Amino acid sequence: MKEQLSDLFASWYYDPVKFSVDCFGEGPDDLQKELFDAVARHNRVAVRSGNGPGKSWSVAKLGLWFFFTRPYCDVITTAPTWDQVQRVIWKEIRANMAKSELLKSFVDLLPRDPTMFMIQEDGSKNDDWAMFGRSSTQKENMQGYHARHLMFIIDEASGVDDEIFEAIEGSQTEAGANKAKIVMIGNPTRTEGYFFEAFHSKSHLWKTIHFDCRLSPRVSKEWIEQKKEEYGEESPFFKVRVLGDFPLGGDDALIPLYWIEKAIRG
């Protein structure tokens, strides 16, 4: 039985799609599969996306894939606010774990805190093999991670300050450590900053992916038509929320979209 489990886990190492199907009974759609394949092959992946094509669904499964296939790893998930970490990313992570009796048997998943540890043979939790949720409000939350294998998942990355990304980059300096995987995903609300530059001046350093809602089977065509009529195809809202494009108006608009969203988040 132990040998069979070992073979099963080994079969997932380069194949997050197989991991998702085997563990949760569901795989990515064609749009999401590009992201799954990219994360399996590349260390730095950036995704600009409209609303609704399953961003958090995808990164939750990819985080779990990395956690269960890389011994003594740390997976750190973050977003601009604590509420987004708890109610979006970790809601998906918990929903996935609830579907898999096999995976549940290997972990200590805390009931309220977004933290999960691998269980050792003696039944105790392994502090050196964990998955964490952290808000990106302070750069200190992204420092001090130097595991054998590291993965950072940054949701709503356009709203994350540059100093947070600098702290993440700093985590990869330890001698002998494997290069971390960094996956950042979000609506492209800002025309400046680290996330924006990953698609522009620094695009040669990233595997970039685009989720256009018009191509997603998860997004209602009626919703797309409604937003087109409400806001117009050339509006910043339509470009960001439907097309997954950076707004042409940019940060020199009278009230940039990013400012409005930051005010709403508080």
C-alpha cells in the first residue's frame, strides 16, 4: 500500500492536472489548463484576468499540488487584505480538502487559521512542511521563508504593493535553496507597479498568461453582454473586468480604478 501511494504521489510531480482529477474529481477547463501547464514548467507565472474564469479555483489547486508533491515545502498564499485570504483563497483550499479523504489523512488543517501542516509518522505536525495564508499588508509577512521548496501565490496581485514583492524576491537568496515558484494572478487594475511590469518591461522574466472572460465557459455570456451595454466596450471596467486588459486611461485618469477599489477595501 505504501509503495502504491508513493507511485501515485510521484505521478503528480509534474502533472497538476492529474493531481486535480485524481484528488478532487475535476480538472481545469481549456483556459485554466494553460495556467496549470505553465506552473508545472515555469518558476515565475503572471496571469491577468477578467472576473469569473476561476482564478482562485485554479491557484488553490495549484498550491495544494505543490504542497503534496514537494517534501518539506512552504506554500505561502497572499492577497491585499486578510479578508481576501480567508474568504477567497482559503475558502477554496478548504473546499478542495473536504473532497479528498486521501489528502485529509496526511495533514493537520487548522479550523479557523489559514494554516496547514503535514503530519509526521508519529502523528505530530511537521513545522517544516506547511501551507500558510498571509495578508500582504506588511512586508514582514513575506519574510523568513527559506524552505527546501517554496511557492508564493499572490491573488489580486495588481493591488499588492511593490515592497511585498521585494520581500518575496528576497526569500530566494539562501544558499542551496531551490528557486521558488511565484504565481501572481489578478484583475489588471493598475498601469504601474510590479504586476504591471511583469507584462511589460519585465515580461522576459515571466511566463505571462491572459484570461479573457469571453473565452471562459465559467463566465455567463449574458453577464458579458450586460456589462458591455452598461459600461461600453472601451470603458476601463469592461477592459479590466471582462477582457482582462490593463485600462487605457491608466493612472492619469481623473480617478483611477485602482484608487476606487483601494478605498472600497479600506
